[in-house]
Amino acid sequence: MSVSIKNQTEIEKMRVAGRLTSEVLDYIGPFVKAGVTTNELDKLCHDLIVEVQKGIPAPLNYAPGGHKPYPKSICTSINHQICHGVPSDKALKNGDIVNLDITVIKDGYHGDSSRMFYVGEPSIQARRLCEVTYQSMWRGIRAVKAGAYLGDVGHAIQSFVEPMGYSVVREFCGHGIGARFHEEPQVLHYGRPKTGLKLESGMIFTIEPMINAGKKDIKQLGDGWTVVTKDHSLSAQYEHTILVTDTGFEVLTVSDGCPPPPANV
Ligand code: MF3
Ligand code: CO
Ligand code: CO
């Protein structure tokens, strides 16, 4: 199996799916408040995707090898949950940080993006972790260009967060994406410059660093999906879907409400 190069027709469909994905995140933001349950957020997103966008929420019933089908339409990972948190009837509370990860299929193509949301006022430490994680994603994105290497992307992220005492989760990575949710290549969020796959224009993949405030070790919960930090430290993640171009990159998961790229990272 190799890394596919998308043609103009596919790229245009990925732009459409990417924009819808980002618009779900724009839409759900104002609902993220103390007292709301993650099941309520899941239903709001599901209904927007299905009834308004006429798309498909890719996580619902997604069952990659070795996993039971994912039971919900979005992932909601709170505080020390790293990724794949499953929505439930538990309410969010003031000070929580939550990652909402949205994947929309439209016209056969996937957009995949996630952001952190603050429930009321987060602690200074929680806010800092989210900001650094966002900056680290952008460090990775800015390393993307035809002729660059995937190792450059991982190194840009790792070399930024580790000196701050944060750690990079190793078990989960970014991924190629297109007509399938998870395609080649695997996009590690750590690495060495000038190693790994050489990027070519027309490749599309996600960059989605999971950064822990404490140690990098993970633990899988008994629900078969939710992944948490072993030391119970806070974890944050942001994700964009990226097209490689000759001059650099195009972020496909964009919308009017999308947070602006950070300066100076
Ligand atoms: N959206 C996740 C990613 O970024 C994958 C979630 S798989 C699910 O790759 F089944 F948990 F939804
Ligand atoms: Co992804
Ligand atoms: Co995702």
C-alpha cells in the first residue's frame, strides 16, 4: 500500500468535506458550557451533519480492526482523556477542558478536525496546555511542503513541546485521509528532521498532536475506546486536515469561525 496523490476532483471534494467539518466545530462551540452532557453535544452535531449538511458522521459505527463499533457520532475527550472519549450522560463542569473531534463524510470524502473547548474558566495550566498544543499543531503544519519529510513535521512538534516539560503521545498519530477515514501514511508527532516519507503535492493527511502535561504513557479504558493518561495528567489535542502543495500547504478544515493561525511559532 502506498500514499495516494489526490487529483483536482478529489481535492475539491476534500475541501467541501473539510469546510463542513470545521463548520460543525463552529456550531457546537457555544453549546459547550457547564451542565451540558457530552451526549447532548453528540446529538447536536449528529443532527447538524445529517439533517443540515446532508453528510455522514464517520465515527458512528466505525470499527477498525480489533475495535468494537464506535457507538457515537463525535469524540469528546475531557481533561485527562487523550482521545476517543465516548459521549455519555455525564455533564461538563466549570474548569473542564474538552476536545471535540469531528469527522464528516460528504460525497464520499472525509474531513477530520478537532479543537479544544474551555468549560467556563480553565486553570492557567489547562489553558497553557491547550495553547501550546494548538501552537504545536501549527508548527507541524508549517513544516509541510512538497520535498519536506514527515520527520520534519514530527520534529517541529516534539522539539517545541518537550522543552516545556510536556510529552507527545506515541500510540496515536495523524493519518492519510480521503475516500477512507484512515489511510497511509501514519503521521507521527515526534521524529527527526529529514527522515521518513518525502512529501509530494497532492498528498492529504491530518496533523493531530496529542500533548500531555505529564508523562507520555497511556491507558485504554474498559469501554474499548477511551484513552487516558496513565498518570492522570491533563491532555490536549488539535487536528486539521492538510493538503501538501508545491509551495507549502493548504488547510482543508477551515471555516469562518476557525481559530486563526498563531503568530511566531
Ligand atoms: N477522529 C479520530 C481521528 O482523528 C478518529 C476517531 S475514530 C472513532 O483519527 F471511532 F473513535 F471515532
Ligand atoms: Co484524524
Ligand atoms: Co479526528
